[in-house]
Amino acid sequence: MSTQPAPSQLDPHAPRFRVRPPSNWVNDPNGPFRWRGRYHLFYQHNPDAPVHADMHWGHVSSADLAHWEHHPIALTPTPGGPDEGGCWSGCVVDDAGVPTAVYTGVDHAHAGLGTICLAQAAPDSAQLTTWRTLPEPVVSEPPPGLDVTMFRDPFVFRHGGRRWALVGAGHADGMPSVLLYDCDDLKSWHFAGVLVDGRDPVAAKALGGDAVGWECPQLYEGEGGDWTLVVSLWDGSPVSTAYLTGHLITSEHGDLTGFAPRVGGPLDLGRDCYAPAVLHDNEAGRNLLWGWSWEARGQREVDKAGWSGVLTAPRVVGTHPDGTVRVTPAPELQLLRAAEPFVTEPGAGRTTLPLAYDIEVTAFAPTTVTLLRAASGAELTLTLDPAAGAATLDRTDWPRERPDGSAPITLRSTPAAPEGLEVRILVDGSLLELFLADHAVATERVYRRPGDVAELTIVGEGTRVTGWEVTAPGHA
């Protein structure tokens, strides 16, 4: 029930165990939500073609974060309505017992400015498969006086016993920002100011100055009372993801007035992850995050395949004492492992790799892990340096068609790990997710070519390795 059906099931590049529709387009994850014992995840979806247009909300659910069941499309553009040009990104909240989608609606001439719309699940919709769109937006335009040229992606959260919302924005002078709204009454929103913008010195240093808009703002509370703001950097097209950790600023009356970051940086060090969405999983006492991994190949290949995009594996996110991001794969992913590992020690030979696998490596000395070998002899390698706390992924000979290159990527652990550097490699078709302990993650798309040989080899004294094939789901 949760396997991906035709046309892409036999496509070796198609992830089979991560969330994506059976065909056509997917981008941003939207509205991760826990309801009556199930996780629900929505996503941007064009049901008619593998191109970025005609946005609907696709919908899946799961009892365990590993096995997913597909549901009918949740949100569809309303002809003549505020979302006639598409139901774009947002979140889902529990509004007095009514699951409510808070999303960006655009008309056919929106020019970057969305409206904030609501849709409610039917009271008897236990699976959240029936939705009713409210006819009027709760926010019809950006706040006046700020020269806003980009306005989208609402995210609702609670603080101080009240409900607040963030909206991603950009301004005519090229300044990115996150706007703050008071929405304790979900049908009555009031602009509360700019939460933070690119003039903040910590944000400017940590996030850089190239973005002209911060999309998909998300906020979660970490350990020690820190809050982490996640944004997606937009310079006219999607670039990368980033985070800022700091504290929320409140007035003497307890109202939110801003955000003071103290540290920040890239959220995902890979080149193929964008627009992450966060779920406050209160029942499990954690924050979960999914991202969108776009295709790093040409449109001709995408059209031939009939599908585009996939969501990442769910990740548990938090903060280290120094404010840096803490990120690990959700433990439920172990449910997808085969009963017995296909490798338990490096040995002296080569081990054939399946299309989907989950490998844990602990290196105590400089180590090279090889995952793929080209007919030319070139290799896709992961080099581990415990003394430096560094893991370098080199996929130079597997170039990407996106314009930002295929140079090696280095992930670092702070402090270094001479006692053993732990990495976890999750591969599902063309989706590769590399985790360095709980300090860093990189998402890359790597497409096996005819003649490529997928074999695991490990060269490093004392290295421990265990690898499992990821097997077909058995339940949802």
C-alpha cells in the first residue's frame, strides 16, 4: 500500500521508500501534522505533469514514519478564488479540534505576492481526506509601508500561551525578512512587526547577503530554551537552506516583538535540499523535519521518467549547547531495514550495493568508503578523518546538471572525534542523505549511469561497518 506504483516503480533512479507521488511533480513538504495517532504529511504537487506549475496539496499518512499511505489530493485551486493560481506552501494546525490548513493562495497575476488562506478538514474526516476551503483569505496583502515584493509560506506556532505566525518575505531594496503576525484567532490576523531581517549582523554573517527573500520560515524550540529559525534562501530562484538559533524577544506584556540570533549557518550542506518543514511532535517530545530534494538532471530526462522530486527522510532536529543544529535520521527508519545486514565488517573485498540501503560506519583512523565506480575507474567516495572530525563526499565524476557544481562537500563535527567518527549513509534510488553523527547532514542526488558499478569498499584500520538493504514496506 505504501510502495510507489507505476510509472516509476521500475526506474532505478526513483526513490521507493521516501515520500513522493506516484508520478509527476512534487516540491515543498507542507503541513506535517499528527492527528489521532497518525502522521500526516502534505506536499506541493502538480498532478498533471513533472513541472513546477498548477500547485495542489498532495497527501500521505503513516503510523510509524516509515510506511506511508497515499491519499486523494487534499487542496485544489478554486476557480475564481484567492487560490485559483495555486495552493502553495503552508502548515496545518489544530484549531479547537478542527485540523486547519494555513497556506499561500495565489491568483493568476500574483507576481510573488500571495494571500494567506484557510481550509478546514471535515469533522468526520478521520483520515483528513475531505477539506473545505474558506472563500476569503485571512490576509489579503502584505503589510503597508514595507515595500514587500515577496510574501508567502505561513507557519503557525505557539508561544506564551498564544498563537503566532511567520510569513516569508523579501523587500524592494533586496532585503530578506521574516514577518510576524498575531493570529490567536486563526480567522483574524494582525501584523506584529518584522521578526528578523537581513540587517541583523548575525544573520548577515551566517546566511550571507545574496538572498533577496527568505522562504518557508519554520521555528522550533530546542534544548535549553533556544529557538531555531529555519529559512530557505531565495535569490529569484531557490538556493539553499539555513538556520539561526537564538531567543525570542518579548515585550513587558508578553507579546512577541522579534528574534535575536546568536549563531547560524547552513541547515543542509548538500546541494539538493530545499524548503524544509517542521512538525512539533509533542507526543514524542521532539521536532521532526522533512525537506524537498529536487532533480539534479535535465528536463528531458525528467519528462521521459514522468516524475520529479522527492521528500527527504524524516529528521529529528534540535540544538547543541553552542546553538548549532542537532540533526539525526528519525529512529523509525530502522523499521525499513532487512532482517539481516548484508555487511557487518569491511573485509578485504567488495560488497554489491542494492538500490536502497542504510549503512552505519565508525572510523577510528583515516578511512575511505567507496560507493560507486564508473567504467572509467573513477569512484564516488566518502573520506573520513576522525582527528579533524571531517567527512568529505567526492562525487566529482558524477556531475550535476544544476548550475552549482559537483565539487566535494565536507561535513564537520565539533568537537573532532578521534575516539570514533560516526556516519550514516541513506540511499534510496538517486537520493543520497549523509549524516555526520548528530552534527551535520548533506543531501545529494546521484544518478547511476549504464556501466556504473555500485559496490561498497572500505579502506581504514579498525573501521566498523554495518549495512542493511532497505526492504519493501509491509504495512502503513
